Amino acid sequence: MLIGVSPVISPELIGVLHRMGHGDEIVLADAFFPGDTCNSRVIRADGIRIPQLLEGILRLINLDSYVPAPVAMMAPVPGDQLDMSVEESYRKVIDRLWPGTPATERIERFAFYERAKEAFAVVVTGETVKYGNIILKKGVVPVSPDFNW
């Protein structure tokens, strides 16, 4: 364990977050997501819900402030209904830790899969809500000019 790091953040996940550069994306996927089909770097976070992971991750990285939408979720397929409480639970965490983050972009299901293929990593979680997948784009970590190495 590390002081200040959430216990939901595994050593493998902290390593991935550290290696990600600005503009790299990470997918937090539900338990049914085809992670291994979409990406060669898959981290398992079985039993952990996405809001818990967002809380832990967004204390360690910031979101990209240079793009119109640093957060994306899957759009419903025609005929499906979205449970807006899912996005609301994610935004509650995002807006508390990174206020001013632009609205969440919704992207078509297969476009989401294609974007997951290009992501730095996919974290397969224990999330079971429908359309619960989310993509985060990492920002430039601010370093104070007063920081003394």
C-alpha cells in the first residue's frame, strides 16, 4: 500500500497510469466488455465499480484540457434506453476532482471499440450497468515552477 493511493488502484494500474503520456487514453470497461479482443494491454479490476476507480485514478492524473471532450462514453444502439444515472455517478466524481471538465462525449458502439483498440490500456472492471464504459484522455501533469527537484 502507498499513502494517498486508493486501495482499488493495483500496482499494475499505477504503473500504466505512470507510463501514459498526455493525450493517451485509458478505457474503464464494464465486466462484459471484450477487453482482450480490443487491446493487448488489459488490466483486471474484477469486483470494482467504475465510480470507485474514477475516484482513485483522477486523484493521480488529470484530464486533457486541450481537447473538446477528454471524457467519452458509448452511445446506446438504436432502440436502447440510457440510464442517465450511470453518467451522473461518473460525472459526480469527475466534476468534484476536475471541475470545468467539458461534457461527456457519446460515441457509437463500434467507434468506441475502435477507439479502445488505440487506447493505452483497457481496465476491465466489475461494473455491470448497461453502457457503463468510459474513456479518459490523460492531460499534461502540471508542475509548479517552484517545485524543487
